Amino acid sequence: MAAAATAYRGRFAPSPTGWLHAGSLVAALASWLDARAHRGRWLVRIEDVDRPRCVRGAAEGILAQLHACGLQPDEPPWWQSQREAAYQAALQHLIDAGWAYPCHCTRQAIEAAWQARGVQRTSHAALPYPGTCRPERGGPNQSDGRAAHAWRLHVDRVLADLGLPTPLTWHDRRLGAQAQDVSAAVGDFVLRRADGCWAYQLAVVVDDGAQGITDVVRGEDLADNTPRQIVLQRALGLPTPRYLHTPLVCAPNGEKLSKQTGAAPLEVADRQAALSALAAAAAVLELPPPAPGLAEVETALVAWTRVWQQRWA
């Protein structure tokens, strides 16, 4: 059942590690269309907690690109770099509940622990955390005098204490029924990194809750983050939004188009360039091309909203 029109709140949450490219515009357009199709509100949140990877001027550039494409938020943008206190309060809640613990493990240590068990990493995906620093295994405590440590969520303890099912199941509006054994597939995931940066999983869950987000529309590459976020939502007493994960744009080599694979920033300096970029994004979403001779971004957005409403609302 669709969310009530007056209650709908969606968002686009880019990371300013570079400017928008063709792949990220697909997610931006889809989230904007979904909000408009439900007569809801569309927010923009700058996810700039990963400070070492943020590019100077990229956040402002992203907002300018969205404006050029006619995708303007209904409220002032949020900046995660200004939300430190909220993330610290959430982490403290998890610590007090016995659901978070400090961890000194490096990636190399995690791989070594699995190699000692005869398990080798065979893909780009990280191995699940083996639980080395869990309190029941004699892991470090908060007063440990060693170097700075990360904080991890004790997934099994949260699942057991809250009576959550394994595997965890949820429904994606496009992908259908989904399931994942979070403990086996991911293990105890990071909430705050050893360098002090807040992890994506914690920040996005806290902010979605604080902004009252009812619907998350984002790229399919983020679908496997959903179960971790649902576990955190339950642990923090927050509602779970509806999810819709959009198709990905791939580079010529078949990999997902991204800043890491050298995706070129969108050129939207004039209205025709913006319309062309939007039309390419719409094609990925299986929306019709703009009408012949159409030169107005706003008219194209209105037409695509009607189609989206018939399909997804």
C-alpha cells in the first residue's frame, strides 16, 4: 500500500567525493519523481561524514547540478558534518544497551583471522567480521589504553534481544522480496571508524529517522545495505522506510559507473545539456524520451512524473 500523500518524505543523499555523474543522476531523478508522484516532500542531504574522501567544492557543485536539472529540494539541505552530536547520542544508546563494542581489528587482521580458518576472500566483497573483539571473547574495553579503536554493532546480541528473525526479510518495491542473514553475510559492522569518522550505516539511519523519511529511493548497489540499516533502526527504535532500488548505470567494462571508476561529472551548463542528461537518466528508468522539439526541463519532469505515478504510486 502506498504511503499517505501528505506523509510522504523522500530524500536524495549524495556523497561529495565528486560531482554528480550519469549514474547518480538516475537515483536523484527517481527519488524526486517518487516524491512528486506521491505529492510528498523531497529533501537533499549531503553525506559528508567521510571527511578524507570529500572533495572541496563538490557539495556546492552537486547542489548547483541538481538546480540546473530542475531538481530542487523542498527544505534546506542537511549536512552530515553538522550532525556529530546526534550520531554520538545514537552510539551511546547502543553502548548503554550492550549492543556496541570497541574493536582494534584492521582489515588485514580480519583477513588473517579467516585465513587461519582456511577461508580465502574470493571477490571484491569484504569478508564478514569474525567477532574477534567481541566482549565475550575478551575484546578491548572502553578504557583500553591502546591506539584509537572503531565501534561495532553486536549484531547477534541485537537480533536475540529484540527477537528479530534470521534471515532478516524485507520488501523492495522494485526488486520484490529480499532476505539476508546479517550475521553470516556481514557480521558485526562498524558504527564509527578508528579515525573518528562516522560510518555510513549509522549516519544514514539516524538522519532518516530525524528527517522523518518514509521512502528511500536509491541505486541498486545499496540494496545489500538495507538489512544492516533495518537492524539499526530496530535497535534505535526508529521506523523502517519503504525501499525502492533503481537500476544501475554501467561503464563499458560492465562495472557500475562511479567516481571510483572514473565517471565523468555531468555537464549541465545550459538547459539543453540538462535536458539531455535527464533524458539519459529517464531511459535507464524505462521512462519515455521527451516529446520531439521539447526544450523545457520542467515540462519533461511533469510528463515523467505522470508516468511514474501510474507505475509506482
